[in-house]
Amino acid sequence: MSYQLYYKPGACSMAPHVLLNELGVAFEGTEVTIDQMKSPEFMKLNPRGQIPLLIVDGEPVKEGAAIMTYLLDTHDKEGKLMPKSGLPRAKALEWLAWCNSSLHPACGKVFGLGKLTSLDEKATEELKKAYVSQVQALWDEADARLAKTKYLAGDTLTVADILLSVIANWGLPVTLGANVKRVISEVSKRPAYQKTLATEHVEYKAAA
């Protein structure tokens, strides 16, 4: 079985990159730029023009949550980063989905403001405040959750905590609570995470 991961340094694709290192799975990493993601060659693999993209024996697998769930189901036989069944698995998937489908898109709205050329400066600034407020509310939710549990899904580290730690480093003007910082500090110090940071030439500042 062969794997090729397309990634952009520091982006959401860093989570499956970390996961591959955590699992000790051999893979080829291919760094791409935003322009390269819009190229005809890449669009043939993923018409959405997005990363992460994992090629599994020539078959493209898209969407970060799907990629990570596949890798865990295939290579995490003991369920160390994703429980195999029952409510523990449901909670791990819940928080992975929350990171992937709630927190990530909310951050994306802030980053996408630069593309709204039809808005004047005042309107853009007002919209930014509203979007950042939405992101802050999500981080506050995560912090409240982590005040009650050691990790997002409960007492055991899961892949959701890895994705949370990646998104935390995106540099948005939000305040990360003490409980969030506790988790992302622990996760970002793991050998697999440090290896990925070195490969992608990314400095981790979120836990400071």
C-alpha cells in the first residue's frame, strides 16, 4: 500500500501529516502552493482544488476528516487515537467533525475577507469583527469542554486534539483559554508533531 500526501505547510493538511508520523506509516509528502492547487494537474486529482489530499494506491481520498479516519481505521489497530466502537468512538468523531466542520470553516471566513473586493474598508472591518467573534465563541466552547475533560473526546488523546492544535497556530486575533493551551502544548511537543513542524518549516507559537 502506497501513500502520497499533498500538503501546504501549517494548513489543515498538517493534521494528517502529523497522524502519518504518529502511526509510523511510510508515505511520500508533496508540498503544494495555493497556485499549484489550482493547476490542471492537481485539479484532476481533486476538482475542489483543496488540501489535504491523500493518494492511496493511486486513488485520491479527499477531506481531512475522511483521510484521518481512514488512516486510523487501517493502521491504529489498538484504537489509540480513535476508539474502535461505541460512545467513545462517537465522541472522538464528534470533536473531529467539530474541528473540521465548525472551527475550520469559521476561521476560513476570516481569511477569506481579503477576497471580498466589493466591500469598503469599514464594512470589511465590521465583518471581520463579527467573524472573529464567531471563532472566539468556538474556542471558548473548546476551553469549557477541556475544563471538564483531559482531552476533547474525554480522558484519552484522539486525532481531534491533533487537528485542534494545528488550527490553534493559525494566528487569528483570538484568545486561547488555559485549558486549550494545556492540550495544544502537550500535543505540539509530541515527537511526531515536532517532526512534522520541522518538515513543514513551521514555528509553533500558539501554546506560548
